Amino acid sequence: MAKNTSSSAFRKIDIDQYNEDNFKEDEAELSGPTGPDESEDNALALTLKVLLAIKSAQIEEVVGKLHLDDIDVLMKYIYRGFECPSEGSSGHLLLWHEKAYNIGGFGSIVRVLSDRMRV
């Protein structure tokens, strides 16, 4: 036998909420800061200053002491340094990149490029 379909409870569902035009991102993702963070800019400037101050012969020794997670963070700063180069910094950052790549490999590059968190 057929079930009783006289109930109208199913009609109280708002199907318009599932329309693609009404889709809204989660509030947690959108509630982040809207402007540049001054402390992040200072951290970038300080890190690049330290990276550029270390001599080329010492880079391999410094990178060799880092853990794999630290190599990924180093790669983030290297790529960020490529975004805003200063006089002579690109060549020095390429040396850092080479030494970090020797330890982290392609995995480190992929993790940095696919990570949403930037430095």
C-alpha cells in the first residue's frame, strides 16, 4: 500500500539555500585580517637581512642543521624574497634555494607553493 503523503512537513525545507547563486563562504575563512600585517612585514625584512648577511660558503652548513619543516619555512622566505628583490639579492637567494632544494627536494617546493599560509 502507499504511504500517507498528506503530510506537508517536507515543504518547509528552504531549497533556495542550496542554489549556487546564494552560496557564501564560511565565516571563519573570511574573518581574517583585511590589510597587511606590520609584524609579518618586519619578520620578512629581518629574515631576508639575515639570509643575505650569511656568506655563500656557510649556507650549506646552516641549511644542513635545519629540520625538514624548517626547510619548508626557509623556502617560503626565499620565494617571498624573489617577489621583492633588492640589489644583488636574487643571486644570493638562488644559492639558498639550491642548498634547501638539495635537502627538501621537490616535496618542499610543492608544499610551499600549495600552502595557503604565506610569510
